[in-house]
Amino acid sequence: MERLDDVTLERKRQYVLRIYELLLETYGPPSRRSQADPVGELVGVILSQHTSDVNTDRAFANLLATFGSMEAVRDASQEAIAAAIKSAGLSNVKAPRIKAVLQTIQARYGSLDLSRLASLPLEEAKSELRSLPGVGPKTAACALLFGLGMPAFPVDTHIHRVTLRLGLLPAGMSAEQAHDYLEPLVPPALVFNFHVLLIWHGRTICQAQRPKCPRCPLLLECVYGRRALGIT
């Protein structure tokens, strides 16, 4: 992964703040949802892979309705878990991942409780979660940000696309690499808002197909948009 010198790092941090202010002015401040259980966040992100938010929410709700608790999910058969999460797709792949994660957490910490991670330095907490089976950078960051209120910066497909187009990421950098690259650029107090605002922007303006560059509030700051519209 590219390492930034101090001058480049500070320049990019200032760029992040300009982007943040423009997004905040456009969309307003996001509402913070009540803090979720980090174990539930891990399971929810596994369910969300390669499917829509609607399907993810349906599968997660059915998982809890079927088993009642994550402890019961931990002890259930892979086949029973797969049947409960069928609406999320790839259930025969996701079910063993969910069971393995829950069993590993139980074995490592003695219960399905990740609250102790909140007392660790962020890098150490991320490392512990990423060592769980099937848990990558996005899954770990979501559990830390939404489950424990720690300033980890999840990068989904929308954020990856928008930050590439803005020039915040080096060309060709993968979404997995982007987590550790972007995180130092965003002030910890702004991580939640910036994460949500970038997703909103990716869904409404900076879409994968036919982005709405002429009406984009970030146009004058955007490498991709200026090039697309011939603005120098």
C-alpha cells in the first residue's frame, strides 16, 4: 500500500475536510442510529455480501426470529442457519462463515461479547477482528464503528467508487486496501458522518453507471467529474 509523506498526508486531510463540508451542506448531518451489538454487526455484514440491503435486513430478521439469539445461532447446524438466511443469497457459503465466526468468538473470549475490544487501540482491535474466519476489513470496520463507536472507516462499493473518482485513492487501489489508506485521512470525530455521507452521495449522484456529474456538488473538487465534462 502506498505510504504518504507528511506533506501529502496533510494535503489529503484538508481535501477530505473540503469534501466533507460540501457533502454536509448538500445532504445535512446523518442521524446516528442506536449502537448495535458488534457480534450482530459482524453477522449482518457477512449477510450483506453480494446482496441488497433489503435482502440483508430480511435475512437478519429471520435469523433472529428463527433462533432468538446469536448463542442459538452459534449452536445451530449449518443447514438450519442456511435455511434461515436464504433471502440473503449464497446461504450455503454464508452459513458456515457465520457459524465459524460465532464459534471462534466463543472460544477466544468465553462468550459472544466483543465489548473488551473498545478498550484496545484501534489497530489492535481491527487486527483481532480480522483474524476471525471470514472477517475482512469492511466487516471488522463496521463492527467497530457501528457496534463499539470506534473510528474505524468501512469502505463499501459506493465509498470505493466515490473516493477513487475524487482522487483520494491512488488509481487501481482495491476496496480492501482503501480501508487502511483512507482511515488516517479522516478525523476520528467525522468518521461516522463522512462514511454515511459518501454512501448517500454514491447512491444518489456518483452512481456506477451514468453518474450525474453536471449536478454534483463536488464537481469542482472532483478529478473524474472535471475530466468527464472537460473542465480544466
